[in-house]
Amino acid sequence: MVTKIRLLAATAALTTAFFTSCALEDQSVAARQAAYNAYDRPATLPTNPANVRVKVSLDAGITYVMEGDKPLLVMPVGVGRADKPTPTGNFRIYGKNHKRRANTHGFAVRNGQIRRTFLRDVQSGERFVGTPMPYWTEFRTAYGFHTGWIRPYPHTNGCLRMHHNIAPKFFRLVRNGTPLNIARTQPEDATLGQEILNGYRPNAEGLVDHPLEYYLTDRYFTDHKEPTFNQ
């Protein structure tokens, strides 16, 4: 009986802890990849879009989209590394582009060969294709929210990365002029952020990246679940 109870407990732990580091060690890459791709968060459309505001907690790695005291979306985000930190302060969203590509880094293509590179390092005869940054939402020159792989530690060049299933929801909820506060912590960390802080967050560490050819197409801009919203 003890053995059976332990087996049931272990099975339940593996089922519910896809996004914790301990569970990651015991799961196959395929299972973790499937869990990452299935990750999603609920979102609610605002009653008055003019009252929407965004708050980012860098220490928690969480973004809160609020309408007054009502949460519209609570999502994990990737934040900037120590050497390339995400800026803090008060901003406003001022640029949105679903199909933005980076103009400084990406891929060099020649005769079917593809390599990652910076624009400055593209060689004669190579074609440059910028890195896709779906659902780009800019708040400061060269800084914005966009789709990208997320890990549970600071790992970006300063931008705020969103999971591919959640990015279109965030993009829909905000508009040019939406106020944004970025700080080390937010009061909502102690309440709304607890589920994510307790481990329910995506982790791309060790997963298989898309082939480079994938990033040359437009697939990355639409390769996500159809966004749905609560009423």
C-alpha cells in the first residue's frame, strides 16, 4: 500500500509540475516541449480600454495588465540580464507591430546556407533577414514586449519576452498611450502573482529550438493558439 501511495504521489507531481526545475529533470524533452507549447494564461477584455495600465515586476518576472483593481492578464515574462537590464520607471506604449523584425541582428542567407549574425557582420553576397519579434509593443527606443523563448531567470537583452500563446492577448489589451510601470517589485506579487511565483511558468531551458529556416518565414508571427478572452 505504501508503495502504491508513493507511486500515485509521484505521478501526480510529474503531471502538475511541468514548469518547476525539479520536474524538468525527470521529464523527456518531448514532454517538456509539449507542456511549453501548451502553456497559456486567461485574459479578459476591458470595459474601458482607456483605463488599462501595465505593471511589470522584474524580480518576479511577471507582467500585470490591469483595469483599475481588476486584473485582465497576469503573465510571466523574460527580463533583461544584469549586463543588459530592462529599464525601470514610468513609460507609455507608443509603437505596436505584429510582424516586426529586428534591424540589427538576425540571419545571413547565401546559397541555402543560414547563419545567425548581426547586420554589421553580413558578408558580400549574403542576404540579411532580421530576427522575428512577433507582437512587438514598444515603450522606449529599442525596448519592447515581444514573443520569444522564456526562461525563469534574467536572460534577455533588455526587452520583455512573452510566451507565444499569450503575446497576442497582451497585444490586444494594450494600445498606444497605455501607461506602463516597470519596477523591481509590484504589490500584486503578493496576491495575483502567487501562482506564477509558485512555479506555474514556462521554461524553455533545454528545449529544441526551431530550425533556422523557420525564422526566415512568417510562420513565427502566427504560430500560436487562437487567443480567447473572458467576458
